[in-house]
Amino acid sequence: MGSPALRETYKRAYHGLLASWCRRELEIGAAAEPFISFTFDDFPRSAYRAGGAVLASHGARGTYYAAPGLAGSTDALGPHYDATDLRDLLADGHELASHTFSHISSRTLPSAAYAAEIARGETALHALTGVPPSGHFSYPFGEVTLGAKRAAGRSCASCAGPSPGANGPRVDLNLLRANRLYSTSVDRATVRQLIARLVRPGSWLIFYTHDVRDDPSPYGCTPEYFDAVVRYAVESGARVVTVSAALAALRACQGPAAPSASL
């Protein structure tokens, strides 16, 4: 599709269109305290067994976006979760959220089929745990189409996307901003600077990663790296909470704005 510069221009234009389309907004007041949430996509076992232990050591909990079709499998991220992990995760106070059933890209399905994939994933998680999932969602591969954003936004309490930065003062619940924690490509100093720059009253910073192990995939991080980042978050003065807890607190101090006309 042309030169790299042309591809980058197209990418930015498309992301701008996504950001303006089908918004479901929540206004964060300037007086609201800052929040940080740590999330995990796909749910490899190490995300809970190692990553969850790090969070707990700092008195924090995380949000786990699980794709039931990956349960019990092994891939480049290592072994994925099983039923025992789900039970233990919930007992420890972490949050279980949706990532479709099959871990499928929105680019491969019509919007109606994508909505069905989300519903199928939530039904499977409910069957595995006996507990309804939280209603929060993350787009697999960070891939979002206009139709998928509308479909997911109609059924999910929030939808996390691939765009970095902080959420606020106007939060799009259909496309939450989230930041990578990949220890092979994002160094600790960069993350620390990001936290120092973006943690302020009226802001909500979300981080995401995958596996947490000594020899991580390109999409994960080491336990030492993750511990350092969680420590930076705690030291920043922000409240480190799950996605559900952050949204509940934000709604309590400032009600949602009216939906945009694009809905």
C-alpha cells in the first residue's frame, strides 16, 4: 500500500476516524483522583501466577481478559489458564473480563458475528466459573473496525483498544486507551516517565501485557520489570485498581456524559 510514509498517514487517519466514531463518553472531573489499572490479554497462566502475585504484593489487583478458546492450550506466550486458575484468580479478588471466545480479530468477521463471539466468550466464562463475567472487554490483537466498535459498545461495559495515552477528561468507553508493558521493547525508564507525565487529577492510565515470566515473549515482560512498574504506579499516588473499580469510582464522582450523535 505505497510507501511507509503513506501507510503511516493512512494508519493515523483511520485511528482518528475510529476515535471519533460511535463514542460512549464518560466525563472525568478535574478533581477526581488519578487511577491506574493493570490488565492482561489472552490470559497465559504466568499472567496470574507471576503477575497476579506481584500485584498482590503491592496490595493491588488486575483485570484479566480471557478467551475461553485458549484455555488449556500452549503457544508462544506459554501455557494458558485452566479452570483452577480461574477459581483462584477470582478468589484472590482479581477481575475476569472478556476477549472473545476464539481470540479472533474483528477484521475477519462481520460485526454481527463479532458480537456473537463476544457473547459466546462471556457465556463460556460464566459456565467455567459460575460467576458472570464483569462485562468489560479487550479487542484481540488490538484490532478494531468501525463495525466492531459499535457491536462491542452495545454489549460491553467498556472496551479496551490499542491506542496509548491516558483516559480523560472525556473517556470513550468503547475505545479505552491502553499502554504496552513489553519488557523487550519498552524500557522501564520510558514507563516511569509516562506515569510521571500522565498521572494527574482527572486521569485514568491503563497498562496491558500478556505473559509474565523470566524469558517472556515479545508481548510480555519479566516479573522484575512488572514489579518495578507496579511500584512506580503505587509511588505515583494513583489508586491502582481493576477496570471495574476505576469505572465505579469515576461514575460515583461524575456521571456519564450524553452519548454522542454517532451512536
